[in-house]
Amino acid sequence: MGGDRDAAIRELERIVQLRPAGESMSVVHLMAGQMLLTTAEESVCGLFPRYDRQRVTRGMDHLAFAAQSTNNRVAEEAHWFRLKGFLMLDKPEEAKKEGEEVMRRHGEYENQTVILLDEIHNQRL
């Protein structure tokens, strides 16, 4: 794929369409969702960041599937990226709910989530 992120996303989405649902597919959905969110940022003259809403929404769909995983690590990471996706979509209340889900799991993203939730709270006051 030669570093072409869009080609990689297309390949992951092709795998999702061809393979039967199963626990291993949660990882594929997680990777597709992560890639879509991380490539959704656009900017005007490099100064004013904004996000491609269609790309974020596609990523969120993949992450919703991954968040249902029975693998706690996969589910936690999906919720963490959904938190970020909701912030990209300017939906802080939904982001907080995802943050609470991350916190409930007491995993790798717990400390980062505390910091991010505090930031969300402070910006909304």
C-alpha cells in the first residue's frame, strides 16, 4: 500500500465486507476507525483545523462495532477514539459518556481520559 492511507482504509473496509463477523473483526474495525479519525483533520492555510465530518462519521461507525468487543483492550481503545471523534464532531456530552466508559474499564487510557474530561469540563464553564 506504499503508505497510502486511503488505500489502507479501503482495504480494511473491503475486509470488513468480505469476512464474517467475529471477534477478530473487532480489531479490523478498530484499525479502520482509528485511521479514518486520524486522517480526518483538514486545515485552512495550516492555521484553522477542522475535520471532515463524513470521514469522522465513517470512523465512528467502525469504532461502535469495535466498542462491543469482548476483548477489554479493544473495547477500551474504541471508546477512547470515539471520545475523540465526538469532540471532532463538537459533541462534548457524547464525548463525556465515552470517557466514562473508558474510565470504567481502568485500562491504559484511564489517566489520559481524566485529563481530557477535565479539559472538556473547564472549556464548557
